[in-house]
Amino acid sequence: MGKDLRIHWKGVAAAHAGALAITGLGIALGNPQERGVLLAFVSNLNFLCALLWGEWFVSREKTKGSFAWLRTLPIRTVDLCLSKFALTGACVVSLWTLTSLVYLRGDFRSSPAAWMVEQVGLLLFSATVVASRMLFRQKLGQVLPLLLVLPIVLIALLAERYGFLDELLAYWGTVSGRVAAALALATAYGGVCALTIRLVAAAETRRLVE
């Protein structure tokens, strides 16, 4: 993690500053008073940045060969993988917290549970990005996280079409609904991390470099 921070800290800081600037520009040019627009904009921006962290912290090492070099050192696979998940997660949490504090204080002050659920959701997406970058070639690794989101979008569209979305939203509005969502997302996050560690440990080094 220290190595990655020394290499990428300027880029990470610039990405955080850029996210704030882009959101501010969007507010200046758009209609931030319309309900939900600003929340959706900030959420989507954080969603896209989760792809960026995986590209910097994993893909770059695979193409330059440093990932293979790390595997020759007396470093456990679990430590190597967890460092990537932890650093990516730290960037996701810091960016979501920063953009929320600056632009979304009103939205989440009254509902911190909703803020936390979205945070865990972003962490889960970032974990799929790290996993796909580690386990697959660059092109597939870039596309796979987005493909995994597709079934969720399709389920939401089908639920809306057949009238189940209102029931789901009503359940989401309850405390138990948000707790259940957070637990489900956290469980999935742990599962992705554990599966990635297992697959990386079993894989030959040549399959993890490009």
C-alpha cells in the first residue's frame, strides 16, 4: 500500500479535486434544485471513479511486470490482494465522503443509513473491479464489472414493469430494509475478496501479467 501511495498519491489527490470541480461545474450549468438530480450525478461520478482506481492500482502493475515481481518476494498472496482491496476501498470511501460532505449534506443528514448503503455498494463495485483486473486480461477486466451491473439494472426494469418496484422501494424506506441491503452488500463484498484471494493464490504468475 505504501508503494502504491508513493506512486499514485498525486493522481489520487487530483482525481478528488477533479471530482469536486466537475460536480461544481455540473451544478453551475445544470438544475441542482430538481429532486434527485444532484444525488444521481455524484453517485455516478463515484461509480466511474471506482473503475479508475482499479486501472491504476492493478492493471498498471500487470502491464509493467511489477505484479510478477511482487509474487517473487516473500509476500503472502492474501496480503498482496488485501492491500489492493484496502487501498481501492480507501479511495472509494474518501471520495464518496468528500463529495457527500460538500454537495450532499442535506440528502444524507436526515438518512445516514441510505448514505452507508450506497457506500457499501460502491465498495462492492470497486471490489469487482479489482478482482476482474487481477484475474482477467485488460480488455475483459475493463468490461466485466460493467457487465455484472447489467443484471441488476435488468431486474430493476422488470420490477418496475410488473409493479414490484413500489414494494421494493417501500421496503427500502424502512430501517430493516436498509439494514438488510447493507448486510447483503457487505456479504457480497467479503465473498468477492475471499474468492479473488483463492483464485490468485492458485493461478500461475504468467496468467496474472500482460
